[in-house]
Amino acid sequence: MSIESLQVIESDSAIEIDTGPLTVSLLRSRFNLFHNVRLHGVTVIPSMSSAGFVVMTPKRKHFASVRDADCEVSVSEKSDDQVTVVGRGRHCAMPGGTGSLLAWAVRLTVGRGASHAVVEYEAVNDETNEVGVRGIGYAFRAAIGAVDKGLIWTAEGEFPLPDEGRELLYEEPVARPSPNWICWRGPRGGLAIAIKEMGRKAPKALRVRPSGYSIGFLPERAMDGAVGGAVTLQPGEAIRDTALFYFVGPTTQRQQVADDIQSICPS
């Protein structure tokens, strides 16, 4: 399907963007990034499939963007060829907890005719004291058939998906460009996720398993060797990353995915 320009529908509760092949729905409140995504009319990410961006403390308390009822999400830039949605808020305590931890900001950009979205995310210590953080991530479940029946693609090749899933993990930074994406594709399509300059900005992690996907902007597993099992953010300090969500159809080839990702979200 081709369209002459991007279609953007705004309501009090949501923003919907139609690029032609891709339809993305975002909530204005309790932001979980992708509320719903469809590729050529097929649901790729179902409604309410994620808690959004989640921060974990050294004591393993969790704070999530989806818990913030007062966040602000709006269209900041719009043309016939591209639209950018920005959001700002706080990671608020999950049920059973209280308070909030770290401010968050997101810029999501999609283009006309594109089947991918570029997401810039930052978690900022807006407190007056230092804050210890053990993990920051984004996890969600997919909806295109059974994930365990598909194939995993990486820069290294094609593999069946094992029961425990497949993970790309960098615990320490690497100086050279390194693999930075992982993709699952099944009979109805799939999704690749990538982090820009993933190896250089380690620790970082990407994982696909039968239950869904996860992106570790600060993966918990990499914190076991850190002092106190956490990273300390000073006042005003932030963790910033750019992630790519690249949605694939049932006939998309691995090399096309690899080439497109490196042009959009280089390693």
C-alpha cells in the first residue's frame, strides 16, 4: 500500500500514525511506547503488551513509564514525509510500590512508506542526590503467531529459536563496530530490534524468546560485577540510547534486514 503522505490521527487519548505499510498507535497517558502496531493490517504488537520503559533499583524495586498518568505525549514535528512524536514523564512505582525514579524522554520518528520506527530514549536523574540503578529496559510481547515456531536472524546467520531464546549481550564496551541487532520472523512476519552503536555503548542487551522481546539499555545481568551491583547516576546524568524497531513481512529476506538496519541504525 502506498500513500501520498503520512496520515496522523490525534485524539485526547491517543495518536495513530499510518505510514502506508505500518500503523502505529501511541497512548498519551500511561505511556508504554507502542500501544498497538499493525503491518499491512496484521497486528505485530498487541494492545497493552508492555509496561513501557522500566527502571530497577539495587533493591530490585521497579518503576515504569506506563504507571505515569501525568506524562505528556504529543506530535512535535510533522510533514508529508516524516512525523516525530515526543513524550516526557517519570518512571513511577509498579503496583505495591510508591513514588517515582528518574525522568524519561522519548522521541519516536517514522517516515512515509516505512516499516520501521526509530526511538530515542533517555533516563535522567533529575534528583538532587545520586541514584543507584541496577537495570533499565523495555520488554514487550509480539502477536504474529507463535514466536517459538519462527526463525532467529542475526548478523551471524539464521537459527531456530531455542526454548530459552537467544540473546545478544555486551557487558563491556568494544572499540570496533559489532553486531547490534536480532530478528524473529515467522510465517506471518516478524520484527527486528537494534541499538545504535550497541557494542561501543555497552553494557547493552537484546533478547528474543517465546514470551517476547526485551531491550536492555542497562541490562541487569551486566551489573553483577559492578560495585554495589548498580550504576550510579549523578544529578543531571542520563543514559541515552537510540533503538530501531524494524517490522518484517513473511517474505522479507535476512540480507535485506541486515542492510537496512546498518543504514538506519549503524553498529
